[in-house]
Amino acid sequence: MLSPALRRGCAALAAVTSLTLAATACGGTTKDSAKDDAGAAQSGAKADPGAATKKGLTVAFLPKQVNNPYFTVADRGGEKALKALGSTYKETGPSSATDTSGQVSYVNTLMQQQVDAMAVSAQDPGALCTALKQAMKNDIKVVTYDSDTNTECRNVFVSQASAEAIGRTQVQLLGEQLGYKGDIAILSAAQTATNQNTWIEFMKDELKDPKYKDMKLVKTAYGNDDAQQSFQQTQGLLQEYPKLAGIISPTTVGIKAAAQYLSGSKYKGKVKLTGLGTPNDMRQYVKNGTVEGFELWDPAKLGALAAHTAVALSSGQITGKKGETYKAGDLGSFTIGDKGVVDLGEPTVFDKKNIDQFKF
Ligand code: RAM
């Protein structure tokens, strides 16, 4: 874990004073592990940065949930990148974000099919480990993207941005919107989700800052990345805490459902809502005054970076060791950081001034 001093430094860098958040070198949405360099630890191989990029590979995307529009956009980004690299894309995965055993069976099937690499967004950090380790033993490269497993169970984690910046800035946004006063709640996705849980830890740490002394986190609810459950959970939060002042929903499914509920209720514009959403989903709620501002990264770029990382691993250009650098097409060059994590970049804050510039 990061030292408190480093965390504060990272938080300062990520202050929401501009629309684009500052990049931090503070690590991604990853689980701690004794091993620092996951990929290298697995293979013992040496990277050859000059090796030719292999063509004709098959790279499978296994998202948390196939019918989630966020993953549709992300995986399409992966598909486009693989096509440009001369490799084949496939996608498979569960339709529910709480089907952890389903995700394990998909890993096993992909292993039997002898894909060259897989990009996985983990529903649960531990559940997938044994299957992913087995895949790596069979010389299948494993990239996690969006939501990590434990570090020793994959070669590289492609993170959307620094987990710390994502967590802290959502609290900073809500604090500004609330004038730093009132009871707040979190509406998360699945209770096991590595990414959401890591962000929530940073949210709680951010709330320890004295400037939030009049803001109290009263509850964390789970909508399981299901529209109906998220809608009902929002309704339940307002019933349980009628004086609730604000909600943070760090999931594209959750924030959309919460906005839908608030927008049709007496709480519209009164209960503040922020979190992580896609501009396409949230545009109407920003325009009708339900939501002031929220944030996200470009999911298509996350998918593309996962694809490039998988191909770089399969080509031997990288092994997953800290400090290794590789090219990811139009996205530029990336360097692997601590615990085998690569950060895509910086999240963007969307509000009524800029939302029309973003079409995803
Ligand atoms: C949902 C998923 C995903 C998360 C986004 C923000 O689509 O939970 O894992 O990264 O929201």
C-alpha cells in the first residue's frame, strides 16, 4: 500500500481544479501481493523490446459482463486494435456481473481453445486465480483490464487511471457540489468487484480529511451492475435516509440508474449525484439538472491498450516486469509500473460545458 504521505501527494496532484485530472504515478486498481513483478515472476523470461510484433494471434476478451454498454465500447476498442495488428479478436463472458463461477468456466474454455492471450476484467479477485495461473502455465498470456485479480494471477493489469485519483476525485467532486456538508452514500456494483472496492477504500480515506468533517458516509449499497437492482437500491437509500444529501456511484450502470430514479423524483437537483458514467448515458441527466458533473476515461482506449499489451506480451516485447516499455499504436508508448500495472491515463470530468464533445 502507499504511505499516507504519498497518498496525500497523489491526491494533491489529482485535485479537481481543471476538467482533466492530473495523472499520478500512484498505482492502479490492483490487489496487493508479495510479488512485485507478476509477469516476470511467472515466466522468468527476458523481454526483447526489439522483437517483431506477432501477427495471426487470437486474443479473447472476457469482460465482467458482456451486455454492459461500457464493456461493449471497451471490447470494440480491443477488436479494432487487434484487427490493425493483424490478429484475431473474440469476446466471451457472463451476462451477470455476479457470476464469478461463470467467469472461471469461461477462462477454462478459452484455455482449452488455446487462445494466445486473454484480457479479463475480474468480477472477483480471488475466484479466477487458479484458472488464470493454469492458463499462464499453458503459455497463454493473461492481461487484466478494468478490474484486476491478484498480481500473481496475471501478467499485466491495464488500469483505466490511477485508482487513487479515481477514488479521491469522486469525493472531491461531491464535496464541491454539496458545499462539504451532508450525509452521503455510495452505490457500488458487485460486492466483490476489485476496481470498485479499491476506489471505495480511497474514497473513505479522502473523507478523513478535515475539510469533509461535515460529510458522513452513511451506507454503501450494491446494485450489482444491474439496472433494476441499482434503481431499487437508490430508492431504498432515499427511503432509509430521507435527508441524504449526495450519492457517489462508481459504476456506469449504477450512476445511470440512480440518475434515472432521481430525475423522476422529488429529489431531482436536490440530492447530488456523481461517480463514473459514460457521457452518452448521462447527457440527458446533465442537461435536465439531475447531475452536475461526473467522470470517466475512454473505455475504447482501455480496450485498445489491453489488446496492444496482450500482443506485446505474446510477441515477447514485454514480460510484465516494472520498467519495460512498449508501443501501443496511436495511444503511444507505455511503461509497466509497480506490481505489473500500466495506467491508461487521466480520467475526464464531464459537465454541461463539455459533455457534448464526447460521444461514447
Ligand atoms: C461498470 C463496471 C466497470 C467499471 C465502470 C466504471 O461498467 O463496473 O467495471 O469500470 O462501471
